[in-house]
Amino acid sequence: MAVPDMETLSNLVLEAMSSHRFHFVLEAFNIFVPHHWLTRMLNWLDSFMKGESERDKLELVRDAISLYEEGDDMILFRQSMNLTRNQQQDLLTMWADVQPFDSLAMDVSVPDFGLLAEIVTLCVHSGIDVNIANLMQGSNSLQFQQECLKAVEILLDQRNFDVALKLAKTSDVPADSIFVTQLHTMFESQTNQNEAQTSSLRYRTAFWNRCHQLLTVHHVRPDLASNFFRDVLPKAQTSWESHLMIDHALKWMRLVKPIRKDALVELEVLWWQTRIEADLDSSTPSSLLDLQPDSPMCPLLMAKINEIADALPYAQLQSTYSDSFLEKVSEWIGRNLDAAELVGALKLSYMFRRQSPDLLLILFMIDLVENNVDMPRVKSRLLQIIALKDKEVEWKDRQSAIEYIDNELLKHGHVLCQRLLVFHQVAVILDLKYEYVVEHSRPISILKMLLETPTQSSGLQLAIGGHLNLARNWITASRIAMTQVVDLVKDELIEAARSAYGQVSTETNMVVSLLRGTFNRWVTLCADPTQLGRALLQAALDLEENNEWPVAVELLIFSHSSFTLACDVENIGQILNHARSFIDKLLLDQQWILITRLTTGIQRYTEMSYVFELLKEHDQFEYLLRKGMDRLPLLRQALLDFLRPNCLENRELFRLVALHFHMHAEVAGMWQDEANSLLKPVISQAFKSILKTSKKPTGSPLPKTVESSPAKKSSTSWSLEPTNLPTSIDLPMLKASPEMKKIFTAAMHNLAHATEYFLQAGKLSHANQCALQAELVALQIHLVSRAADGQHIYCILGLNAAQVDVLICETLTYPEAEIVSRGYGFSVTWGKALMRHYVLNDGSDYLERFIRRHTITPTIVEQVVAAFELESGFSKKSETLDRLERLVSMLTDAEVKYRLASRLGLRHLVGELLSSSALPYLRDTAWGKKANQD
């Protein structure tokens, strides 16, 4: 007997299931096709419905199906069977576990029994009956979707949101309605639980914002989200809450595709209406009403504005609008204009049919710059809009008219007016049409054209880049991205560096001058110097890799300058690290000019002091002394600080650097220190001859006659400050020798040089002191020269006041005494000196030299007489008295002369006075005083 084909068997099974004759068909299958897999599956289903769900038998069925080669269809199992909810769940769970139909042909659609089991389980636990036949159609079928959505609706009616969300996620059906319904329910429940709390403005504002966030996170359909906020609008308690709901509804409506213009217009009108009502409500915090522009930037062109106006929504005029409401509309038009929101101002004006003079003035200015209004008609057009303060005012051009409107007539919208003016100025300067400038798709190219256009002044062309102020205004007005500006500035600086080095490759200072001016012009265009610095740094690294080292050096310097302007310490450190590695590379190629350029360009000499060491080690220090380097004050001080520690070992280098940078005071200090270093050992040796005790010297010490140099003091500095001496006034002694003379001669020359450089530095006091010190050393040379070798002579350097006094009064000639007194700033008691050198020692030459420079005064003679009385005990030696008589006779004061002559018993001199014409005077003075005393 032939076996029926699969189609016949399938139809038989379907008819049996639909007619509820399952057992009759099962018996027929067992008789006629007992070995067919359908027979085995029907027998298993019969056992399952009887409660005998045996897994091992189902696995045998699966094995039988796998041996069957005919392409069968699962449609026969997509019909509903008389199973309970639990049986349906158990059946699908077991089929999902065993997967009996996996071996069917590829073109046979086998349901995902695991998915079906999960869906049925969720429904069974919630008491929901589902049609398994619909689910068996596949997850992409309409029947499947409708069956799942039906179950979701039942779960929403039960307020079982968690299961509904899980079912929607499992079955991949939209969950939008679930979230919306859940938000409705959540708001109602919270309102009923705590009415006092939920009535607060802060709470309700936070709640609606949270609803908006939840709808956004779960990607709810925009139309459903917008309708949610529209539906809850009647529940608003304040005008601000109504505005907040409309605001969220409008945001979602703008996302609906295709755009529903009618609904969008309606919401925009409601948005402004509720916002103005909230502004009129005194309970609304002012901070909530800050304008946050969300409209696109409106091109300042009448054609574009007319297009926008034609599409603007109109509000139905309501007689209920109060005057205060309409005044508030005018206020908000002004606020939109102040925020450069021309579209928002136009919307308000058109929505509520409210005219604004400021808005009309801005539209008129747009007409003016588009040349739609002739200059003679400007005044009449303005009078149609607003009253003019000065009816006689005239304007020479369109720009002056716009500036007048901005300064005198306009109350709101100054930012828009400035943008308009910038566009007009750019169009005039570049000789372009206003419309072309406004609508240009690449404002950065307009910026470049503007910067490359030379300015005119008195008929002479100035440097490129004279329109920097207008360029900065253009960047703001056209809203050019800062990254574009940075790229433009970077490219221009690279080109400038290449061009500069190409034109004057042998004169670095000319390059520096050119590039410094270029950088100062261009960097002002960048609002964020740090961003420019990073771009320049990366470009420098790229150029370094390409061996364009001169340009890379300049870009590193520019980058450092940018970071310095931004006070960006971290990136400055990065620049210094890159500079060090770059210098190592330049050093290998002996690029000394580039090394010094990089160092002097960055000008962080403390951190880059290693460059000085490199140049010094390689005998290339002269690169820092090239022409123009003396104009770098920071380099001057940095070199000085670097060389001072090395001054003792390389004085010539220090002197060379100091002279190059016009550091005359520092050079003078060097010469002075060298002189002191020569003199100090000699003076110390001289004083050892009298240092017999540790007591301090007698007499008050003298102040220094030579102050320390303006340069840093040397550790070997020497001055005329006294040395500790014993109480006896002994003088230090030197042993004359040719070597001694050489030392003093070298010291004298050094002091002379120091004097010269102090004069060049304008330090006259220091110069004078060095000159006096040089005179003292010259005198010491004289004393050494006239002595025989090995003879001991007095040391006239480093003395104290008592020693100077002894030296002058006892030893030195008059010219020598003058030199020593000037050198030490010592006030000489000339009477004592004359007493010793002239009166006692018959030094007529001393007296003759003295009177050539000084006048014999009563004080000096009285000092001589007092010393004579102490020294000689009124000795009557005729030679001594004759010299005293000569001194007294040199006085011009007859009274003093008579008194001293009488005191010394100089009868001859007294007789001369009495016989002279001075007698009457003496009677009135000297004799009269004596009579009064008697």
C-alpha cells in the first residue's frame, strides 16, 4: 500500500485539529503510516495532553525527524490545540529544550520555541490567555506583533509595567506606550500621596524634566512624547509649569518626521504665550525666564527674512490679551533682538501682530546696506519709523547712517547692528557685494582676503594685515570656528617663516624682526592662545622631521609665546623638553646660529643655561655676541649670572660679554676686584710687621673711601678700611723690590681702568673713589722706586686714622700728604704737620709748597704755637723762634699777630707792630681786652 504524500498527511492533521477529531486521525495514522514521524509526534502529543510529558520519547521523535528527508512544513503545528495555559507553557518549554524540528529542511520556518516559551510564561503568570497559533507565525509576522501588543495592553490596564516592559523587550514590540502610561500613573500616584510637596514649583519642574529625560533615554516615539506633555497640560498649576510642558512638547514635535507644520505652529504660539504669561506671574523666579536662543542664525538679507516671515505662525488675536500682555510681548521682542535672535523677534511680532521700532530699524538697515534705499531717502524712511532727535542731521554714506541709528535711535539689537556693520565694511573694503559676503559658504576665506588686503594711509600702502580689528569682528560676526582660525594663523606663520628665511637667510636679526611683527599681528586673532600653541608645536615637530629646521625653530618660539600668553605652565614645560631634544639634534650638525636663535627666542635662560655651557665648551660663545644681541635685556642679565661663577677662570670672556652688552659698571667692578686681589696680600704682609698684640688699634676707624663695585663683590676685595693694630701707633712696613713695584703698577693700571669704565657707566662717585685709590697706589710706587732693593719703607695703604695722622705729620712731604689725605678723606691738622716739618725740622720747602695751596690762618698758627709749647717747652733757640716768627708774621690779623708774638716773646715783631699803623687798632682791641680783664 502506497504511503500518502506529505501534503495529504498535513491537510489531514490540520482538518482533524480544526474539527476536534484528533483521536480519530491518530488511530488512522497508527494504522496506515505507523512509522512516519508525524505518527510518532501525534502519539507524543496525545500522551502530553493526557499529562504524560516524557522527554525521552520526544527525543526519539526528534531522531525520527532527522532521518526523514522530505521537506516538511511546520504549519500543521501552528493551529491552536485544546491545551490549558500551563500545558501551553510546558509544551513550548519542552520543545525549546529538545528542539525536535531543527533537522527540517532550511526552507522550513521553525518558530523560536525559547522565545515563545518566555512570552507564554510571562502571560501565564499574569493570567493572560494568548493564541499560540498567532505566535507560531514568527516574530516578524503581523499576527505575532498584534498578539504581543494585545498582551501589553492588558498588562498596562493591570498597571503591571515591569512585566509589560519585559514582554515588549522580549517580543521586540514598541514600548513607547508603556513609558507614557507609566509616567501618567507615576504623576497621579505622587500627587495623591503628598499634595503639599508636589504643589511646589521646584518639585513639579524637576518632575517634568525627569519625564523628559526618561522619554529621551528610552527613545520613545516623538509624537507620543509630545502628546504626553500636551495631555498633561491641564494639570499644570502655574503659568511656568504650563510653559515647561509646552517647551518639552515643542522639542519632541520638532523631531517628528515628516514635520507636522500645523501642530508645530500651534505649539510655538503656545510656547510664547505661556512664557509671557509666566513672566507676568510674579511668583515665577526671574532666573527661569532667561532667554536661551535655539533658533538658527538668521542671514541678514531681506530675501531670507521674507522667506522666514512667510513661514511664520500667526496667533489668533484674542480679545482677552491684556495691555500688560502686549507690552510684555514688546519687551520680549527687545530681549530677542539683544540676544541677536532676529527670528525669535520676527516670530513674536508676527504671532501677536505687535510692531517694534527697533525691529523695523534693523530691517531698514538691512535694506540700506543692500542698496535698496537711496541715500536721499534715508531720512524720510527713518521718519516713518521713529522721530529723529536732530532733524537737520545728514549722513555722508551708508556706514555713517548705520552708526547714527545704532548710537542715537536703536534701543535693542545693537549686536545685530554691529554684525550688519561688519558685513557692510568687509564688503566695501574687499569691493564685494553685500549679499555675497553674507551668504559666503566659507567665511574663513573672506577672513584671509581681508588680512591680505593692504590698508591705505595718505596714499601709501601699509603692511599687509592692517585690518586686524575688522578681521577680529568678522570672526565674531560670521561665527568662524576657532579651529579654522588657528589653522589659518598656523599656515600664515609657516609661510612667513619660510619667506623671511628665504629673503634674508644670512641675517637672522632681520628674520627675527619680520617674524615678531607677523606673530604679534596674527596671534590676536585667536581667542585661545593655547590652541594655537598646540597647533604650532605639532607643526614644528613635523617640520623638524622634514629637516626644515629654521622654520621649525621659529614655530617652536611662536608656540612658546602662545603658551606664555595663555599662562599655560604645563605646555611651556613641554616646549622646553622639545627644545632640548631639538638642540641636541642641531648640535650634531653644528647649527650654532639656530641654537642661539632658539635660545634667545624662547628667552627662558635659567631653564636653558645648558646652551651657554655647550657654546662655551665648543668655543662658540661669540654667537651670543653677534650684532643686535645687546638689545635683549634678559640675555644680558642671564649671561652675567652665568659668567660670574666662572669669572676667576675666564675673566676675558666675562669682560668681552660685559663690554658687548654695555655693562661698563660690571667691567669696572672687575678691574677693581683685580686690583684689590693684587693689593690685599701685600698689605696683609706689611701689617704682619706690627701685629704684636690682638688689641684693637687706637683712634676711630675711617670709613671706606672706595665702596664695593656695583657688580657682585669678589671674595678678594680690598679697600682702605683699617686693619686691626696694636695700641702703639706703628706704621706697617714693606720691603722694596722690583716684584713689589710690578704688583703696585698692575694694581694702579687696573684702578685706572675701573675709573674709566665707572665714568662710562655714569657712576661718578665710584669713579672718583677709584681715582683716589689709584693715586695712593701711585704714591706707594714712588716710595718703592726711590728706595733701594731690600730697604724697608712705609706702607701707606690700609691705614687707620691714627696711622694716617702720624704718617702725614711725621713722614710725608706736603704733596704726598695731600695725596694721602684725599685718598683717605682725612682732615689733616696742618698746624701739627707744619710744626714737625717746618718749625722743628726746618722744612722751608714744605712751607713754600703749603702756602701755594693754603692760606696761613690764625687757627693753623695757633695749632703750631700750641704744639711748639708742648714740644719744646718754650725753647729759646733762635732758629726755631725765627721760623715761628715768620709764621706769625704771615698772619693778616694784627690783633692775633700781636697776641701770639707777645706770647712767644718775639720782641722784634711786637716792636714792628707798635710802630706801624696798626697801633690804634691794637689799643682798641688787644690792649682794651687786657684792661677789661684787669
